[in-house]
Amino acid sequence: MYKDLFRITRMALNSASKLVTMAILGCIFVSQCHAQTKPNIVIIISDDHAYQAISAYGSKLMQTPNIDRIANEGVIFNKAYVTNSICGPSRATILTGKYSNKNGFKDNESSTFDGSQDSFIKRLHASGYLTSWIGKWHLESQPQGFDYWQVLPGQGSYYNPDFLMMDGSKKQINGYASNVIEDVAENWLNNRDKTKPFCLVIGHKATHRTWLPDTTDLGRFDKVTFPLPHDFYDQYINRKAAQLQDMTIAKTMLLGYDLKMFPDAESEDRESTINRMNAAQRKRMDAYYKPIYDDLKARNLTGNALTEWKYQRYMRDYLSTAVSLDRNIGRTLDYLDKHNLTKNTIVIYMSDQGFYLGEHGWFDKRWIYEESFRTAMVMRYPAKIKPNTKSNDFVLNLDIAPTVLDAAGVAIPKDMQGQSMLPLFAKKKAKGRDVIYYHYYENGEHSVSPHFGIKTKRYKLIRFYTRVNNWELYDLQVDPHEMNNIYGEKGYENITRQLKATLNQQIDKFEDNDARQILIHGK
Ligand code: SGN
Ligand code: CA
């Protein structure tokens, strides 16, 4: 009898333990299923990468196969713009889904990001996502709301970059920034808690000034002569702010600092971007640039000939730097493939703003004018977006936060000022914006006057203030390169009145009190 009882108890225990095991397995399964229903999110943000240099956008300057792959497998946004075309403000807008006047980070020179405020990262984190930011951050304060971060101090360095670590220490990693940042990102992915969905932001330093390529990419474009943009010798007639800027290839771009033309080892040694290289890196740099310097010296160029020489050098360095950026974006995509993450991971690639590649004679950004205002943005989201989708709706960096929350099934806070982009891809497609509002505040380096304005499907209305106090108006249909300011010309009274009313509505909508005050007080 005892034997029977023992047998029965054992059977019961066995089946109970089976039940418990099954229950545990079930939980793991359910939690994994749960994790799988929430898409992972990878956002790659580059610095100053011009859409003019991306083959998916029709560039003939170079091939960017990996950015193109995201576009081909998802959507390319042909009309993506930023709210304030400069690094820190763009990142603050991406994080918060708010204009600079609301998130407080108005310019790179005086702002510090208030990390205690709400962000899409914090919302994702609260809903069970692992969150991480690696690479360029440039928001001055420490990142908040992340399970992990490892960021470049300020602009960071191309060679052997330092990183700020979560424990307050600084860590230098040998290598080239784009490769190193990708290595750190993959390392984080390898070691993450794989039961949770994740949101990883990879912030690249490339292609920011001073366009230092990876040594393996030096000389990639040496055989190419790039055509001068048709407006390279723009005289900025009728455009006062453009006349006052300090961002021309002719005058502002420096032969040493920017184009690595150093007369001797001492002047090269003084350059902090170069003197942090190790002996092997420096040797390859010198072997490449020294003969170019000798050739330049022998030619004795002046005037336009020198400016055009600078333009060719600029393009070669800039595009070579972009080669490494694109290659490392490819590594991210390969990683997702290799780990079976592609199907359930949203990938967004974007630049923090546009950039000039010689148009109007310029480099840099800051303006509401097209090359600066418009930015590269492509997104792959296999569950919701068909391959080869082309979007011509106005979208903004402001929309990243609500879009990501929407995709993750997390409520979008009412005070976020952007809109989810996902309804643009629904069966019954939502109607996009008719107008975009812009406000640039900084009044320092490169001498671009602060300004705000709007772009509609046809027109652009701009109000400059502080450095220059005036209006500009462009009919983009007949003047897409914004060469002919028609503000105040006869025949445009009605459209100007209408556009000013629209501008006022936008200022009210986004509660931009600074702009409101300028319109009230006239400066
Ligand atoms: C640096 C650059 C500028 C650039 C700003 C902002 N000068 O100050 O040319 O406009 O960054 O760039 S440098 O001599 O330091 O390279 S941003 O991408 O951070 O907005
Ligand atoms: Ca930037």
C-alpha cells in the first residue's frame, strides 16, 4: 500500500513538475512572443550628411549601397525636413518630438539639454524596451532614460575617439570613429537582454567637418573631377543675410584645418584632429596628403582657380568620409540579418540636417534654404511599409518620436508636436502636411542671421531678425534654387498676405513666443 501511495505521489509530483515546467516554458514563450510583437528600433543619425551625396536620392557623386538598401526595402522620404538646422537642436527635437522653443535646446553655443524632460526614449523604457544611445550625442548634459549609453564628448574625434561612459569615466578606443561606433553598438546588441525589445540609437560623427576619411578610404575619388554646382558663384543679390554669412568655400574653408594642406610637420602637429593619430595612421595620412600639398604649392593658384581646387578637395574628403559611414550602416544591416532581427526591426537612417556641397558657394547648413533645411531620411519597417515606397509628404525630424511610439504601441504624449508618419502608409492613406514651420536661433559661427519661416508646397516665406531684419519670399515652382527674392515685388501682395497668415497660425500652433514677439515688435 505504501508502495502504491509512493507511486501515486511520484506520478502526481512528476506531472506537477511537468506542469510547472510547461508553465515556465509557456511564460518564456509568451514573453518572447510579447517581445516579438513589439518591433525593435534602430535609429542611425549621421552628422551633416547631404542628401545630394546619397545615390538613393539620385546622387551622381557617389554610391551609397547600404543607405539605398534601406530605401529599397522600405521608404525614401523625398521631402523630409528639420525644425532647426543644426546638430544639438536637431537631436533635441528628435528625442522630444518638440520644437526648440519647447525643448529648450535652441542653439549649439548656449544650450544645455534638460535631460529631466520627457522623451520618446523614456516612454519606450517605461513600456519595457531596452534603450541605448551610442556615438555622437552633442547635447551637453548626460543622457537620461537609457539602459546604456556611450557617447562622444561634444563633436568627438574621427581618430581614436574618446567616449563618455555611464560611470563618469572617459574611455579612448583606438580606430576610426565610424568603425568604432559600430563596434560598440554591435557589442551592446550582443550582450543585451534578449527577452526585451530594444531601441538603439547609433550617432555617427561622419560626415562632419573636418571630413577626415578612414585611412583605407583615402584617395577614393582622386580620379573624379566634380562638376561645379550651377550656383557656385552666387552673388546673393537681393538676399542680405546670404551676403553676410561666413560659410563659403572661397573664404571660410581653410586650407590647413579643413583640407589638410600643411606646409610642415609643426603646423600639422598643432591640429588636434591630426595629432591624436597613432604613428601608423599618421604615416598613411601624410603619405596621402603630402604630395597633394606639394602639387598645390607648385601650382601657385589664386582667385577662382584656388576656390575650385578647394571645392574638388572638399568633395574628395567629404565623399571619402561618407564611404565609411555607408559601409558601417551596412554592418548594422548585416548584423540584423545574421541575428534574424531584420523582419521585426524598424531601421531609420537620417542625417541631423542637410548640408551644402558647394551650392551657392557654401559648405555648412543652418538656413531654411533647401540644401540645409531638407534632410536625408529613409525607413525600413517590413510589417508596415512596402519595399520601394517613395514618400513625397512633408515629414520632419519632429515626427521621429511620435512615429516610434506609435510603432511600439505606446501612447503619444499630447504635448509632442510632431505627428506619427505611420498613417501615411496605411491602406487609407492619411493626408500629409501642407506647410512646415522652421526656426533657427544661433547667431555666431558662420554668421547666419537667426530666422524663422514656412515652406508650403509652392512658396517659402522667411523672416530674418537680429543680424539682419528683413523678409524673403521665394516661388519655388519657378525658382527652386532660391536665387530670386520676390518679397515686396508687385503682384505678390495677396500671396504674401496669405503666407503671413499661415506663418502666424504656425507660430500659434507651436507656441513660439520668440517669433511672436519679433512679429509684434518688428525686430
Ligand atoms: C563646429 C564647426 C562648424 C559647424 C558647427 C555645428 N566648426 O563648430 O563648422 O557649423 O560645428 O555643427 S569646427 O571648426 O569646430 O569644425 S553641428 O553639426 O554640430 O551642428
Ligand atoms: Ca550636424
